Amino acid sequence: MSSENKPYLIAEILLLRGLPINVIKEITALDVNEIKKIRQKCRLKKRSGRFLLIQRIL
């Protein structure tokens, strides 16, 4: 894995664990918009201050 992809992977893991965007921004040095794109990619939705994984129902 290249060092360019590591912040994105770390941000994805932290989003799944429910950390706020401002904390992830400080840890990974990613832009807020990049973090929001990762959140959308993972199908995460903000609810009650935490992010919940939205599962696709087939």
C-alpha cells in the first residue's frame, strides 16, 4: 500500500468507529470535503452525533 492511500484508509476506519470529522481531519490531515466523500462512499449517515453504517437491502 502506498503512503498516499494510508490517510484514506485510516479515515475510513475512524469513520466506521464513529469519530467526528474534526478529529479525523487532525489525525489524517485530509480536507473536510475528502472525509465527507469517504463517508458517502462507505454509505455512512450521521445520526445523533455518531455515524451509522447503512446496509443495502437487496
